[in-house]
Amino acid sequence: MKRKIAILGSTGSIGTQAISVCMGHPDLLQIELLTANTNTALLIEQARACMPNSVVIADESKYQEVSDALSPLDIKVFTGIKSICDIVGGDNIDMVLTAMVGFSGLEPTVAAIRAGKAIALANKETLVAAGQIVMAMAKKYGAPIIPVDSEHSAIFQCLQGERATVEKIILTASGGPFFRKSVKELESVTIADALNHPNWKMGEKVTVDSASMMNKGLEMIEARWLFNIVPENIEIIVHPQSIIHSMVQFSDGSVTAQMSTPDMRLPIQYALTYPFRADLDTKRVDFAKLARFEFHSPDHEKFPCIGMAYEAIKKGGNIPCAMNAANEIAVEAFLNGKIQFVSIPKIIENVMIGTEFVAEPTLEDIYKTNDQARALATTLINKHTSR
Ligand SMILES: NC(=O)c1ccc[n+]([C@@H]2O[C@H](COP(=O)([O-])OP(=O)(O)OC[C@H]3O[C@@H](n4cnc5c(N)ncnc54)[C@H](OP(=O)(O)O)[C@@H]3O)[C@@H](O)[C@H]2O)c1
């Protein structure tokens, strides 16, 4: 039986690699749905190559173009986020890969969970903003959540067949492009510098998150919910070689690691084919040629976003959602040349301080917090730029 896959965000970094994984295993995986926000050219090309049942272009102004281009083919074309939410619940879909970027991933993920679909989760922002609610829903509707993020996939792989008590999760980080820069040097880094990741080729938002190490903060919160572990037992370690993708320490002191050369197709494929491990042509680790494995504690002065993420999850409630929203707006402003790289944590900190605390947020509270935190971050950025 082939597994029928919906790829949300098919035109992005994860989405395009997911298509290549599916095309590499036509006996196991069948693409049923592709979605994009605005990139019509790539979505049309992907639809012609994959022949899914449906495509959705989220931006309604682009619908006609996609519909006209695909009209000779037997592919249904829809538009709007609501269409994505409706289609992911359909009988023809077994698993939903959430590879949209940012808070926009929450609504379709929730829709897929409500329909009891298996989730291959790349969109970490969903769990950062609403982890407690989303995990409770997944339990209620019997929707398994399989991680795609390489670190969480590593942890998930380390836990297969294990019954032992987990003492600690060791989340590895490459350190990003600024690992060896000083605090002073960070004041003058450019957009191009921030987008120049040493080990991974990813979408712009997650690449800037890696440069500020907010990505590791977001991943720590993601791990907290995925593996039901308290933040105090999640340790972040910088491992610049990106060969160990994360580790699990058990109550007997034994540590299990998952290793491979950095290639996102591996965790994507593992999630899509889980519980099976299929063949993949990744570059193999050549241990004899690896000069060394390095491990460093993260520099909290240089990368204050990590501490903010720990603070946000410890406060709990709607604060991680506010932090995530502020980060999205600050990263966008940085990429648009409106603020300096070092202003990103300052905006986030001020939004966290300015957010009204809700201890037990509902999904509606999460949407409200997201809107308010975005508005506050935008105000702070506008004030900053008009100075
Ligand atoms: N890239 C990686 O290696 C990596 C690794 C681990 C985790 N992740 C996580 O995976 C997610 C995707 O990352 P990415 O790097 O693949 O991002 P990306 O390259 O920027 O792609 C994002 C995808 O989402 C679509 N999209 C953006 N905004 C949307 C909206 N409002 N409504 C509907 N669709 C929207 C985009 O469509 P258009 O192309 O039309 O804009 C695109 O298909 C993120 O949460 C990221 O943190 C990524």
C-alpha cells in the first residue's frame, strides 16, 4: 500500500526535497496534494511532474494563473488557507507534511490533526506557539506526530525500541554562520552574512533563525512538547560539524546519538516512510576522514535568543507564541533591511515584556496573542526606523 502524502509548502526548501524523496520511492509514497503561497511557476512545474490529485495556491490573486496552466490536466486547483484545511482532512490523504514557514502552519496542522491524519512535522512554529494545545489534540484525535526537523528526527530515531527513562536530551546546533564572530562583530553583519549558513541550505527565515540561534530556542520548545520533557532536561550543545544531529541520555548514563552527513532528505524520508527505513543516496559519513568532532556550550551573551526561549517556555501560557510572533516580524524586518541583526533579540524581548500573560490559552487566545505580538513588534520596529 502506498502512503498518500499532502505536502504543505511544496515550493520551499523542505517541500522541494520532500518531492524528491517521494519521486525516489514511487512504490511507497504518492503525492496527493501540493500547496504554495505565491510561487505559481514552481507549483505549476511541480504539479505537472507529480500529477497530484489537487493543488492549492494560498494567494487568491494567483488562482487564475494556476488554474489556467493546469486546466488540460486532471488536477483540481483551489485557493486560500481554508481550502488547504478542507483538503488535508480528505479520505485520499494518509499523512500531511507541514513544511509551510511560520505561524501560518498552525491552522492547517490543526485541521489535519482534527481529521486524525498522521503529521510529518517540519513547521516547528506550530509547536512553539501552541505546543500544549496541539499535542493534546493529537492525542485526542489519534494523530501521530513524526518529527522532520533533523534534531528531533535524531531524538525520535534514538528512542525507537527504548523503554528506558530519558534523563536528558542533548540538542546539537551547528552554531550558524556567526559561531566564531565576536559580540562586537555581530553589530555590523549583513543580510548576506546571515544567509550564509555553513552546513545547511534552507529557507531564509530558518536560516536567519540559525544565525541568531533562535532556531535552537524554537527547537528546544519543539522538543519539550514532542518528547514531553521539561526544558531543564534539554541541553543545547554546539557541534559545528553537524554530523551528530542530537543525542539522548538515559538513566544509566548511556548516550545514544544519530549521525549522518547533513542532508534534510534523510529526516524527511524517515518521517514519510516511518516506521520503515528506506534506501537513500546520502553522502556517507567517512569517519576516518573526519578530522574531529567539536562540542561547545552556547555563548548566551552573543546569542541571547536561546535564553529568551528558555524564559518563554518556563513562563509558559501564551508567552512562547508572543516570542515566536515577534521573532517572525523582526526577522522579516531584518531581511527587508529595516533593522540590524542585533536588534532582533531586542524586539523579541520587548514584545515578551509587553504581552499580557494568559496562563491557559485556548486556540483563540493563541491567534489573538499572535496578532497582538505582531502588531507590537511592528510598532517597535517602526519607532526604531523613524529615529
Ligand atoms: N529548510 C530546512 O532545512 C528546515 C529544517 C528544519 C525545519 N524546517 C522548518 O520547516 C518549515 C519550512 O521551512 P523552509 O526552509 O522549507 O521554508 P521556505 O523555503 O521558506 O518555504 C516555505 C513554504 O511555505 C509556503 N508558505 C509561506 N508562507 C505561507 C502562507 N502564509 N500560506 C501558505 N503557504 C506559505 C511557501 O510558499 P511560496 O514558495 O509560494 O512562498 C513555501 O512553499 C519551517 O517551519 C522551518 O523552520 C526547515
